[in-house]
Amino acid sequence: MAGAKIVSMASVVARGIWAGFGNTSTARDKRKKRAVRQNSNIFAMFEQAQIGSFKEAFSLIDHDSDGFIDKEDLKDMLSSLGQPATDEAVEAMMQEAPGTINFTMFLTLMGEKMSGTDPEAEILAAFEAFDEGKTGTVDADVLRECMTSMGDRFTDEEVDVMFKGSPVGDKNGFNYREWVRVLKHGE
């Protein structure tokens, strides 16, 4: 799997697009953990390639390799991405989870967050407003200026995280079509 895909997924996590991790406990307690069962077949929502990508992201986040993501795993992942990992931020993310996070719960959270985004056509249309030549790319500097100064303003750090999902090309072009594809399909 290409590093950019994992960075993209990890940046989604770091941005708080999805949240919710199980509570920390002792090593003895971790052996006894059981994730809250979900009734829906979350695996039917994703293609096999997407599930593979999510499994790889889950493994990267699960630093202690116990099969569960907890507060410490989340803090480690955020720190490795250079993101602030305050107790308050981690706790706020954890409040979204109904229990411990195993891979099935991780997929459930990802599915909930992905289905909560705007339709792909609407996201593309927003970027196309900046793409006069209809090339699939927009000038990264112009996009950064608009995102940090208009509407729901992003910070420069948040824009940097977005640009990691689809790196800026040689002519300072941000490939928004690729970025939207990764956002919506996880590949």
C-alpha cells in the first residue's frame, strides 16, 4: 500500500473525521475486553480493497497490537503525525464510541463518518468552482487562501493535512479529483 494512502487515512483520523476509541485499562483488563456487537453487516458496505486499506490503517493505529484501539494508541498515532494529543481532545474523540474499538467497530465508525460526508458530486462541484480549465487540479496557493480566509475557516495545519491526502504537483496543482476519490472510497 502506498504511504500516501495511509497518511491520507491517518490524516482523516487526526482531523477528527471519525473518532471514538475504547478506554485505557491495565494489561490484564485488555485481555478480557470485548467490543460491543453491531447488528449491521458493516463489511457489506465496503469493497474488499477498502477493507484492506482500513485494516492496514487500524494496524498502524493499534501500536500495542492487542487488537483494540485505546487512548494510548490514539495519542501515539496523533503524536507520530505531529498533531496535538491533549487529554481533552482524546477524551472528546472517545466519547463517540459505544465501547472498545476492535476492527469491526473501527469499520463501523469509518462507515458512519464516510456516509456523513457530502455526496461526491457536491464535493467535486465545490472544487470545480476553482478549476477554470477543468483539469482536475486547482492552484494550491489559491485554494489555501480561500480555505483559510472564507466560510468555515481552516487553519494552515488543517490545509497541510488535506494536501497530504493528494500531494501538490509540479505546477503547484492540487489534484482534487484524486483527493475526493480517496475521501469517499478510501483508496
